[in-house]
Amino acid sequence: MAQQSRIEVFNLMKEQGLVPLFYQSDIKVAKQLLKAIYDGGGRLLEFTNRGDRAHVIFEELNNYALAELPGMILGVGSVTDAGSASHYMSLGANFIVTPVLREDIAIVCNRRKVLWSPGCGTLTEICRAEELGCELVKVFPGSVYGPGFVKSVRAPQPWTNIMPTGGVAPTEDNLKSWFDAGVTCVGMGSKLFVKDANGGFDYGQISTIVSESLALIKELR
């Protein structure tokens, strides 16, 4: 079961401003990626539910975090039904992220006091998510909606907490555009997990990018 309450998870998301996300089928590589995030100061990971037996990888990765990486919080993304959400919570997921708004997922997460962040693309969806108890709305794909959408939503609803995913890059111009628009945090995937000249993950550089992104977000705020 989850080790942190939804409020604790939300507060950390808000504090750090960055939620790295990846899917990796090789548990050894997944552990190295998670350690790289941790070494860079990141304390959150959204493991995306995108491959066969992803739950097996997540369970081992979460056990590794609990044993070796104090303070690291793992959640699961790309969850599309209540059954999957319940399964991942039983494996220790501390938060659930979905690409769409699903009321069945809201019910099972709220019952266990686990943060859930639904993908929303309209103000009506955002309002419905908040009526269902959502603390943090995911705007997806962020590359389509852009910072202007966030700014427009928060004009009539300054209480709305938004996390864009997709279209977020670890550059000053990109991050500034999102945080100036009023996001609470950003989800970042492929732009964060860079590779070396041989095609393998550059773990040292990933740690550096995480560290620099966290510092930049703090400065921009």
C-alpha cells in the first residue's frame, strides 16, 4: 500500500516542481535511472504503465526505492481503469496518473487516500475532476495545449493546480513559459533521459539535468 498520503505527495510535487516519468522493461536499467534521478535531488518518479508485465517491474523498482533510496516516492502513470489503479496501489504506488478523466479511478484512489491526477483537456473536465476530489490536474498532451491554455484556465480558477506532461523540456525558456503561466509542477520524460554516444543512458548527465532543472524551477518561482 501507499506509504504517503495524497496531501504529502501533492506537497512534494508542489515543492519540487518536477515529476520525472519513464517506462523501462529492464529492471537493472530502471534502477539505474531511478538512482540517477535520486542523485540529482529528485524525490518523485512516475513509472508509466506502458509495457507487458509493467507491474512486475514497478513492484521491484518500488521495493528497491524503499530499501535503498530514503524519501523517494514512486507512482504510476498511463493507468486507464480502476482495476489497474487498485493493483498498482496494492503494490505500493503512492500516486496514480491517468491520460483521461475516469470517475472509477477517482473512486478507488479516494477510498485509499491516494493522490490521482487525471488527464484533462477542457475546463469542463477540469471542473469535474476537482468536484471528484482531484488535487492536481494533468494537462495532456502539453505540447498541444501549451502555457496559454494553463494561463487561461487559471484566470477564472486560480485555485486549480495543473501539471502539464508532454512538451516540457529542461531549458530556461521552456520551464519559464510554463511556470509563468501558473503550473504547480511539470511532468518530464524523454527530454530528461538523455543517452550517450553509444546509445546507452548517460546516468551522470541525467543526474545533472535533474539537479539543474530543480534549481531553475526554484529560481523561476
